[in-house]
Amino acid sequence: MWGGRRAAVASSRNAASLLQLLLAALLAAGAQASGEYCHGWLDEQGVWRIGFQCPERFDGGDATICCGSCTLRYCCSSPEARLDQGSCNNDRQQGAGEPGRADKDGPDGSAVPIYVPFLIVGSVFVAFIILGSLVAACCCRCLRPKQDPQQSRAPGGNRLM
């Protein structure tokens, strides 16, 4: 009886250690494979270049930093050559956002206020409440049982006993 319990405890410990080892291996592989993302940009000729994840397939494994200039971007391993992509003003494609990047500008270039989605959802909610109230009032009025007109005309029909 006790021997079976010890085997189950040992088995669960082995499974837990195997799970920890597998998780550590996945995290290490993810840390090695992930580098900076070079956002898309307009080059000197005005051609849109799509963004890419460093390192690219032809780069070395240590080229995990986005380097270069605002008009020419590439992956490198030197932290001193890192490109400050926030200072570039040519990284927005006209008329379309970059996939995976949240663009806060509307199609005409104007910023969309943050409260607009809440305003739309709130308006729909209020409209459902008003519509539901109207439907309930109509159903109560239409489905109420009709009174016999002869009972209401009888003498003494309105007195309480």
C-alpha cells in the first residue's frame, strides 16, 4: 500500500522536473531567437520597405539589434550602432498601417480620440435599453386580457363589498 504511494510521488516529481527542464529550454530558445524589430520605412527613393525581425535568415545569430539610418536599416550586433527608430519620421506608410503595429492615426491622418469606441458601445447599450422598454410596454398593453363590456355596465359593479 505504501510502496504504491511512494512510486506515485516519485513519478510526479520526475514529471515536474521534466516539465521545468522543458520550460527552461523553451525560454532559452526564445531568448536566443528574439531580437529587435526594425519597423518598415520609406527609403531615399520613396519606396516602402517592410519591417523585419532581427536577426534575418542571412545574418549571424548575434545580429539582434536594428542598426543603420532612417533610410537604410539592417541587423547588427554592435550596441553603439543601434538605430533610434523613434527619431525617424519616415516609418509610416501612407494610407495603411504596418501589420502588427497599432497605428493611432485615422485614414485621413487625424488622430482618433480614445473615447470614441466607448461612446459607440455606450450608445448601442442605451439604444437596446430604450428599444427593450418600448417592446415591453407594447407587449403589456397588447397582451392584457380584455374586459367584458357587459360586466362593467352592471349596476354596483364598481362598489367594493
